[in-house]
Amino acid sequence: MRFDVITLFPELFAPFLQHGINRRAFESGLVDVHLWNPRDFAEGNYRRVDDRPFGGGPGMVMMAEPLWQCLQAVRVERAEPEDVRAPVVLFSPIGETLDHTAVARWSDSQGAVLLCGRYEGIDQRFIDACVDLQISLGDFVLSGGEIAAMALLDAVARLQPGVLSDEGSHQQDSFNPALDGLLDSPHYTRPEVWQGPQGPMPAPDVLMGGHHERIAHHRREQSLLVTARQRPDLLVRAREQGLLDAKDVTFLRAQGLL
């Protein structure tokens, strides 16, 4: 898959693409990332890409023309037929919130053109004419779309075959269908007893016993507990979809959580 990222700060992506376990996806081309700076397509000696907003107000607005010229260059290089062109995605507070389902869908796609806004935003005329989809990371505002673009690329990259050392690692991620959309259970490692600030803190005995069925049962219960306490909405959805079995329901009722 190929992602073309339109950004005024392509240098921000270098360390992201070159470090961490997901670099395998980027270096191998499993997730092929191309960076484009709209300033390279702006006119004049100053390569201006922003101007004051009509009607007044604080800040500056990214101009439509440099973005349009940049997008045209992206389209030429991608050389896609008109009917299967990659969508243009803008990261914006008004967009749909990115979740696991959407990430999984992107991980099976041919990619997209990711548009990173800056300043007060982008000329609405370019959005109306060229943007196919808007995505948000949540109900807050970032100074630019670069962090959001990295979040999408990172989430997509780790789902690609061969990227994670253990092929089954992402199957135990929170929100994954393998966990019925619930939160992951807590994790522990050596030492078996940690001398923490509140005194000795042992890891659960069941995890050291080597009994796989008991461990799986324990982790399921812990997943249910964490989800019920932190994201009860996920638990409600799982129950409505028939993803909780009789043992799950009995356990939650015993804990006073149903």
C-alpha cells in the first residue's frame, strides 16, 4: 500500500519512519510512504502557502492553489485510473474518530493521500473540491495533522504481516475482534515480586503456573474487569452483539458489574 503525505514539515516524519519496530513495514515498502511539501508548489520568491482569512480573525489559512498543485503532482506519480484513485484524507476535529475497525480497514486498503493541515485550517474550497474523508483522533485540537498522520501510519504498519516479531501479538490488542472488542488484560514480567514503593507486589500466581487454560481464563476475567471499569460502553456493545458467553455474564454479575 502507498500513503502520500502532504505536509509543510516533512522532516518531522524522518525519525518516525526510521525507528521502532514498525520501521520494518516502511523500510520494506509494505507501507510505502511518500512525503510532499506544498511549499514546493507555491509561487513567488517566498513560496507562500498561507494568507489571512477573509472576514478577519486570528491566525492564517492554508491556500487552496499550492495544495491543488501538490495534489496534482501526487496523482501523476501514483498514476491511478480515475475510478480507483486513492482517497484524500484530511485530519480534522470534525472528522470521524479513528478506531480499530477503521485502522483494520485501512490496513487492507491500497493507501491514501494524507493531508496535514496547519495554522487555522485549510481554505474550505479545497476541502469541498478535493477531500474525500476527514479523520479525527478525538475531541481536541492539534497544531497540525502530522501527529494524526503518524498515528494512522503506525497503527496500519503494525498490522502488516511480518512487522511484529510475534505474528499473533496484535490479536491481543485492545479493541481487537479476537478480544470481542474489549480492553486487553494487564501484563506482568520479572521479577515475580517487585519491591515497589508500597512494599512487595507479587505478580498473579496463575500466570506463573504454566497452565494455559487457567491463564486464558484469568486473562479473560481481567479483560472483562478492566473494560467494565474503564470503558463500560465497550462491554455493553459486546453484550448486545452476543459476544459475552454465560461464564462472562456470571463472572460480571458476581463482581456486581452487571
